[in-house]
Amino acid sequence: MGHLYLAQNWKKSISSSGEMSGNKSSYTDLAIDESTSVFLIVFTSVQVLVGSTANFMVIFTIVRSRELTKRSEDRLILNLGLADFLALTTFLPWHIFLLWQGKISVKVQRSYEALNSLVVYYGGNAVMAIALDRLIAVLLPMRHWKMMSKRTTLTMAFLTFLVAVILATLDYISADLTHKSRKLLIKILFIPYNVIFCTILAILYSFILYSTLKQARQITKQRKNLGIKFGNYSVRRLVRTILKITLLVVLYYATYLPLSIYVFVYSTLVENQQRIAQATARCWIYSFLFLNSCANPYVYALQTERFKTAIYKTWSTSIRTKKTSISR
């Protein structure tokens, strides 16, 4: 999120380097040494391979499994899986190509940054949708099923993507604005949106975690009063639930905050950052930006018994069907 400042500074650096060389069109070399570039290419390629495979398994399983389309949580997990899969199969391959090429043009950079904004905003909005679903489940457990109907969750999923498209479009067309107008757009829209978004997300997940722990203490107390042992299985299930709630948002912040801090600090304090420092920072940040997209399927899906069972049934059925069609 908030790639607008990076885009405008990159465009300025490209223009200045082109003027120095007598070619105003043009390309700017990414100031990063060969060994670092190879490391980032290999590291990012592994993310694409592992993450896209895991997310595809989750998406395919939810779509094919009737049991995993009944819960609002699973439908919103499907939305997050689509967001992660989109990032891993569109932006990261493009990023790998630019690392390999070692240079970028003004036109390519404009679309590249807009796509970056799209996939990051889409993923963040999908995490927010899951948080809202879990909040309603905690506050209104008896009404949750009716409130989070299939139509409601599909509408939420559509809005997560629509908002991302709008913000990415603004990022793209901002290249036609003056430097002063771009800076104003950052201050009145992108920075407030990102700050408010992160604050609300942190509050929601903190409340969900607090409510989960509170309910767990109440259940434990009731079991003790009734003389019922709180077995190891129940303890493990509670721990897994808390870890899933915590890890999902922690992973998101761990990958998103470095970019946010870089953008906001340099957009307010160090406006004329050197081109070499900009290029180096971008190469590193973008290569680590979607680590959460690789980890998310293992956190919220592949570690749960329901998903494991559904994956086994779905894929075994698909394999048997394929073998039958081949034999015929």
C-alpha cells in the first residue's frame, strides 16, 4: 500500500538519469549487485512456486467441496486465497523478470506499481473481511449464521476487490498529476486510509483474541465447577484457534509495515532520496512483501482437520475421475 510516493520518485529518477545520458525516454538501471539480484530472484521464485501451489490447493478444495462453502469463514478464506494467488502469479513473476533484466522503463514502472497496489490492497481488505466475520461470531454467536449469509460474504468479497481496484487506479493515474497534486493526494487519501486501516485491523484482532481467551477461561471455570476435566485435546484446539487468529494478522503486519514505514518516512522526511538507495530498498522490500501470501494457507487452512479431510476427499475424487476418463 501507499506506493504512490515510490512511483513519483522513481519517475523523477528515471527522467533525470535519461536527461544525463541524452535520452529522455527511457530506462533506469536497478542499482543492485549481481549476487544480491540472484539471491532475490531465487528467493522470490521459491515464494511463487510454494505459495501459488498451496493457495491453488486451498482454492480448488473450497470450490469443489460442498462442506467448505457452507461457512462464512471458509468463503472469506477463499477470497483471501484468491488475493494471495493473484499476487503470487502476477506481481511477483513480473518483479522477478525486472530483477533479472536489471532495469525498468517509465511506462512499465507505472503499471508495475499500480499492480503492486492492487494486490496488496486486495490482500489487506481480505484479511479485514475475515476479522469482521470473526468479530460478529464473537459478539453475536446466535445471529452470526443469518447475518453472514452467502450473499453477504460474497458482497464483502466483491467489495474487498473493488476498493483495491479503485485505489490502484488512483495510483496509476496519479502519474499524470503534478508533483504537488500527487503529494496532496498522498496526504489526504493514501496515508489516512492506511493508518486508519491498520488501526482498525489491530483493534478488531485484539478484541477477538481477548474475547476468545475470556470465553476459554469461562469454559474452563464451568468445567471445573462441574468436575469435568479440561482434556489435552481441548487445550490443543484452543491453542490452535488462538494461534490462527494471532498469526494471520501478525504475518500481514510483518510484511506490510516495512513498506509502510519506508514510504511514510521518506514521503515526509527525506523527499530527495538518492536513486541508488531507492532502487535497492524497493528490490528488497518487494521481494519480501508477499511472504504472508505463502504462509497464509498453512495458517488458516492446511493445518485444520476439516481442510485436511476435504483436501483428501477432493483430490482423491478428482484423481479417480481423471483415471476413469482416461481408461475409457
